[in-house]
Amino acid sequence: MAAPHKKPINVKLAEALTTMNAVEVNGIVRGPNLPDAHRRLLRDRGFLEEIIKGWYYVSNPLIHDGSTAWMVHFWAFLSQYLESRFREDYCLSSEASLRVQSGLTTVPTQISVIVTRHDNNLVQLPNGKSIFPMRQAQLPANRQKVNGVWCMSLEASLALATAKFFIEAKDLAVSALQAANPQTVLRHVVEKQAPVLAARLAGAYLHIGREIEANQFVRTMEIAGYKIKPENPFDEPVMILGGSRTPSPYRHRIRTMWAAQREHVLEIFPKRPDPISRDSYLQRMDDVFVNDAYNSLSIEGYRVTRELIGKIARGEYNPEQSDEDRQQFDAMAARGYWETYKLVRQGVEIVFEGEDAAKIFETEHHNWNVAMCGPMIEAGMMQLSDCLGYRNDVVMIKNSNHVPPPFEAVMDCMDELIERLHDEPEPCVRAILGHFFFVFIHPLPDRNGRLARFTMNTMLASASYPWTVVRVSERQRYLDACEAASFGADIRPFTEFIAGELQASQTV
């Protein structure tokens, strides 16, 4: 009797990936929805990572270090896990709700959830994160579902914000104060008969230049029988951006961060050099192009696609051992960089003729992206439609704890970045913050780092700063400085790093 035919491992893997793609929801997979054999194979090959027993997120076998993949999938996991465990009987705490309502994607160490059940055991998650269910007799009255998670309304959560929150999450608190309806916040405070909260919020509004709202808190609480005095909960000054509400919390966050960080850039970055001629600058650009192209590094994202599954099924998926495929990819990337450089060079030439560098960025950054993809489009590895516009999926930054804004917010964020560049008078601030916020937003599924550096150098060129090469030998310092700015809200290390690379580029 003939032995039963065994499927090749690549066929098994392709079948498992097909099943996984059919059952995953926003990158999250429930264990019972996958056959045991598929689940084991996908875990062994790095396509699935366990969160807790029975819950997994879709991973990338080529990215083994860093915690970004888990961070990107945290909120999708949270929404599905809470619904599975508590159905509709839960609500994020006030601080957790403020994070979601204000568009903050950074994952806190612990997220507190209000529940009405006795089922309130702490849930330990990867990378030191946890979910802490807090049992209460009833859920908050004004719940809203945001990104699949039940939260308090922005106004209700702001009304309950602790003094610690205004110190530890200053930018988030300012964004919430600007975006919330102050009358509704006041109504929540009055209903709770909470003079301490009223005094804190009156002080917060006063501190951000909202004197009318602050006075109304004081007067209304006096009518309610409480004499309060505004108490500023912030431990240091915050940027005052005017009294109007900003409709998008994502836009306001970028606006607030730009205003807060530009002064640090001005303090650290070298003063603008003497002007030089257009021809001299363009010649200098051409002289350093090879060195610049060699050193320019990308920060990659990923997605498991049907094309990848098909390649695995055909036994063609072996990028770690295929020198020919890798060399072909490198050659196409180099050619794409050259094609983009030529467009950027044309933009710099126009800047020297008097065009605003911000206008060049606004009109040309999409063209830069398409040019960088050109060789892959010609080779049939990518469709032109894949490089038009901004990303429409989650994206990960390798070795970073920063989670870029959701793709639904990218257009808002890029509109705000363009507005900031137009309104900013200082070229060095445009360069540093233009680079930083491009990577912070991560508007594209790939190529963000390269385009951010082209953006930076276009802004530097407008003030005759030398074309600045970020050296591969300084890669870790570069990434650490980006992380300090993105995750730690401190632009100073990044400014110091770029200033150092500018100095080094003058000696090349």
C-alpha cells in the first residue's frame, strides 16, 4: 500500500495563511477560529504572536525585534477582547477615555476599565502592559463607542480628570480642553457637585487663555453653593493657541506639539549661513548625492497580502536566502531614489528662484512618493494605485514604541503639517519639525524616512544650509533621537543630532 501523500510545507503554510486572513479582524485572531495545525505552523513561522491564551496578533516573520507590532495591534485587541469578555457591560476609565477621545495612540502601561461584574481580574499583557477592570455599581451614563471601544464622552472624562493627569499628559490635557465643549464639561461637574474638580478645570481653562470659560465655572459653582478659586493643575506653562475649538483632536495635537517644540529647535540649531548662489548649491547637492543615497535608510511597514500567500504556495518565498531577489530589490530602490532626487533638485532650484519651500512640499511630496515607487511599478511588483495618496491601513515603525495615528486621521494630520509649514517663518524649524512630523504621522505604508529627509533638506536649502546626510554609521543615534521626539515628546535630542549631521556634512 502506497504511503499517503504529504503536502509540501510551503503549500501547508499558504493554506494556513489563507485561513488566517479569512478569520483575522483588524490583525487580531481568536485561537478557536484557527485549526490547531494551522495555528502551530503560523506561530512557528512567525506569522502569529500570542497576546494571551487564545488571542493572537498577525506578525511579520522578517521583523523579530522591537515591540511595535504588538503596540499597533493593542487597540484592536482591546476592543475585541473587552467585547468578548464583558459584551456591552464596560466602559474605559476617564483617563483611558481621554486617550481614545483625544486621538492619542500611545499605549499606556495599564488601562483601567469600569465593569459591573465580579469578573474583575487583572489581565497581564506583553511588554509590561495590563488591563485593570474596576468594579462599580453602574456604568457611566454618557458612553460612546470610539474605534470599537466603549468610552466616556470627551466632556465626561475631562470632568473627572485627576490633577496627576494634567502633569503627566500635559499635551493630551490641552488637546482635550481645546476640543471639548466647556458647557457640557461644566454640566458634568455641577451634576457631581464637585468643587475640587471645578476649581481644577477653571484653573486649566484660565491657563490656556480661556478666561471666559474659567469665569463661568467660578460663577456657576457659586450659584450652586460653592465658592471656588481657580487652581492651575499644570506644573509648567503650556502653549496657548487661541480660544477657538479645533474640530480634529489629531490636528490640534500636532499644532500644540509644533508650538511647544519650535523654541527648542531655535535654541539649539545653528544660525542660518550666508546665502550662496543657486548654481553653487545645486552643484554641492550633486557632489554629495551618491553619499546621500548610500546612507539614506528607510523605516519599513508590512502587510500580509494575497500576493505573498501565492508566492509561498509556489515555493518562491525565501527572501533571507535569495541574493538575486535581494539585489534586484536594492537596485530598484536605488533607481527610485535617483528619480526622486531629480524631482527634489528641481524643487530646490525653484526655491532659489523665490518659491516658498512649504509650497514645494505641498505640491510635490505625492510626486516624490510615486517617483520612488516607479521602478517597482515598471517591474510589475507594485500597482500605481498603491502609491497614490496616503496609507489606508495600519503601519508599524520597527524598534519603536511610537504608534502613528490611525489611517482615518492621516489626511487631517497631513493638512495640519502643511499648514504649520506655511505658517512657520524659520527654515530650521520647518526642516526639523517637518522631518519629525512626517515620520510621526507616517502617512505612507513605506518610504516615510527617505521622504522625510528629502523634506528636511528642501527646507534647509531655502536658507542655504548645506544638504545634510544622515550617516548610516549614526543610525542608532538617529532612531533613538526620533524615538525621544515621538514617544517622549522631546525634540531636543533630534535637533542636536541633525545639527551634528549638518556639521559633518560640511566636511564630506
